[in-house]
Amino acid sequence: MYSLLIVDDERWVRQGLRSTIDWEAEGIEVLGEAEDGEEALQLIQTLTPDIIITDIKMPRMDGLAFIETVKNRNLPSKIIIISGYSDFDSAQKALRYGASDYVLKPIEETQMLDIVRKCISQIKRENEDHRELIRMSGRIRESLPLARQRYFETLLMNESASNQYLRSLWDQLNIHLDPSRLKVICVKVYDWGPHSYNPKEHYLLRYAIGNIAKGIEYAGGKTITCPLDHLEDTDLVILQSPFYEGNCWSEQDMESLIEVCRRYLRIGINIGISRMSESAHLHASFQEAVHAGAYAFYDGYGKVYEAERLEQPQSLQVLEYTGPNGWDNRFVHVVKLGDDAVLIELIDELIAHLQMSRQKYPPHQLRNGLAALLYEIEKKLESSYPFKQYSSSKRFFLPYCTLSELKDELLTVVRQYQQVHNACGNRKRSIELAIKYLEAHCTEAITMNRVAGHLFLNPSYFSKIFHEKTGETFSKYLIRLRMEKAKNLLKASTLKIYEVAEQVGYQDFRHFVKLFKDQEGMTPAQYRDLGDM
């Protein structure tokens, strides 16, 4: 069970939070309630709750002072802020103080539950990280590189990871970086080139990028690389500790890394660099480097983006970007209708809205919101069909392109999806296309998967509807089609039997003869002799 404390000066709010949500079903025990920050601090002296829900405006000690005190005491509680629209600036300040998220009044049960569940997921991850670190400290000598990798992943990913226990491992792991002077460099592979369809190679390529980075001459400091194979925004982190101010990798060094990866690994990488910080703020520096690299969405991929040189949006929005109002439903309708002119109009509307939103959202948040929007559109389209009929490789996705290139790229993605949609929506037409393709290619080494892939259909689904529409399995239909062609060749040509076999797609002469006999009740030679009589 997880524990919860509710802090609000209004009794009806506290009772509403306690009674409207089935906390027990969520695996949460409500430890108690408090009217303000001072009372809450007294309660948590004896038992620290996993999650605290607190209002901002309260008498005596308000929410901001309460959060600051909790964080200064290094308490691990996840704090969720309750805020009115008039307190939005205070809510943003609370997030900077270390609050996990906030909910605007009037409180919606579903929104509160979503945020609480996110907090629980984060607590689970942190607990697992803590257990892993305990195990790791016991086997440092046995697996030092692996221990370092796991340690840096924890520092980079978890905001609460930079506590005294974690910092004490710095020396134990023999890390030769200055913890007071660190830069985080995030490398994102935006184009895997010839390795796009082989995820196993991605793992090796991340290490290859790290090895190339280590080879760049750098006499003024030290570096450590940390490949990451489970993040959408980053594939490799390089931690750099210069000996003195200004003695970091130059932009030319970074561009050299990009060029070497392009030329020798045949992949495209993008680089984001944080400002100088210290190990206690490694998570924030990592986020800063990720956000810096995301400016490629505005200015182009395959470049270097440094946080200290970038202009930040005038007012950072905390809420997720969701696109123009009602745009997703209109877009789904147009994709189904296949009206190309209206489709282009809607994409233009989206891009214009994205351009206007550049002053409100950082590019990382804007691009992630756009990706989430396309994912929701895909789910709405999927719900229109009762079966998983199409190939999972042909779905809505957000390609790595700049905002100025988005129109053409998005049109390509949508038209590919429409091609899949049209093929899946008409079984009869799908089988007609399959038979036409078979007749043109049946003499080649053709497979059912190849034909299904040509139609963008899931092979299992294609096998099912092929049998339903033709009354035969795919393999039997292909054999019959080839044998008809073989019979024509046997009657109309003087080709030898093995040459006929090759002409209709069989390199194994004996296998061809067996299939022909099974199909016609006689050998190919007997069939030819019968025709001469």
C-alpha cells in the first residue's frame, strides 16, 4: 500500500478528495488531513507519506512554503498542487520547487487519478532504482562498467536521485569527473539509415558512437559515455568535465562527430548540450540537453544545439500541446473520406497553429504533443475496424523533420495509411489485387508474406481472407496457378521438363514432378505424351 496526505484549508475539499476517489482500489491508504502547511509538517514528523496533495493558498504556512520545507528536509514525498487559474504563476513556481504536478480547480476525479497514478509509477521506479543501487554497491568490483552505467542512468532519469547516498557512490565507482563541473551532451539518432529495420544493430551503434566520441582529442578535461536504449529522445549521453571554464568540446568537435557518424556508420545524429552544472542537478541538466537538441524541429537535424545559446519561449506552457480545437476529429473524418484537398487544408491549419505556438511551447514539448496527437488519431481510426487487419509497420508516426518540412512528410504518412486502410476495408478488392500480383509473379520465389506485404496486410489476416474468398489456401492456389502455366508450356513448347520446372518457379526438378503428379494424376512427361496422341 502507498500512503497519502491531504492538505487544504477548506474542509469540503478535503472530504471530497477522501470520499470521491476509491483510494483503497488504487492501493493507497489516506494517512490523514491537515488544514495548512504547519499542521501537515507535524503529521509527517512521525510518518512520511508517499504522496501529498496540497492547496497553494492556505493560512499560516501556504503551499509554496510547505513544499520548500519538505524538499529542504530531503523527504521523498511526491507533491501534487491544487491551484486556481488565478494562482497559475504560483503553480509554476511550485513545480520549480519540486512539486510533481498540479490540478486546477474545480478538481476532476479522472485528472487527479491520472496524476496520482503517474506519481505511483515514479515511486515504483525509484524504489527499484534504490534496490538496484544497493545490489550494485555490493558488486562494484565485479562489474564496474555496468555499475557505472546503471548509476548514471539513475542520476540522469530520476529527479530525486541526487541525494547523499547516490553522491557517495561517485568515488566508490572510481568516476574521474569533477562532480561540481559537468556538462551533459545528448546524442539523438534521427536517421538509422540502412540499420532502420534492425533494432539489434541500434544497440551496437550506440556504443560505436560513444567510442568515436571518446576518440575526439580533448586535453582539457574528461568524458564518460552512457548509451541509452530505452528512451525516445536520446540514444547516448556524454558527460563532460572540463578542467577550467570554456575548455569544453568546440562546436567543430561536435560537428566532426556528426560527420564521422554519417560517413562511417551511415547514420544521422543530432546533438543537444546543457549548460555547466553539478552532479546534484544532473537530471535537470539532462532535461536541458534534451530540450536543446529538440530545437532541430525548428532549425534542422544533424546539427549542434547548446542550451546557453538558445532563446527560450516567452512563456513556457505547462499544459500539453493538443493542436487546434477539434482538429483531431475533423482530421480522422477526412482521412476516412479520402478527400485530398480538405486533407491538405487541415494539415496547413495544423502547421499554422504549430507556428503560432512556438512562442508558448519549447520545441520538445511541441513535438511530443504533436506525436501524441497523431497517436490519438491512429487509435480513433483503429476503433473503426473490428480486426487488426493491417501491417503494424504502416502506422501514423511523426517523422524526424523540421516544422517547415512537416507538410510533405505528414502527407506521405497519411497517404501510406490510407493505402493500408483502403486495402483492408475491401476484402474482395484485396484478393483481386493479390491474385493479379500472383499471376504476374508466380514464377518467382514468391511467398505469402511477400504478397501480404505488397498489400500492406497482416499475413495472418491475409491468409484468412484469401481462403475465404478463393476456397483454397494460398499455397494450394499458388501450386495450381503454376501447374496451369506448366501445362501450357508442356503443350506449346519443346522445353525440357527441368526447364519447364524452372520457368514456373521450381528449381528442384523432383519436387516439381511430385507436385505435378499430385495435381494432375500423371507426370509431366506423361501429360506431354498424352497431348501428342
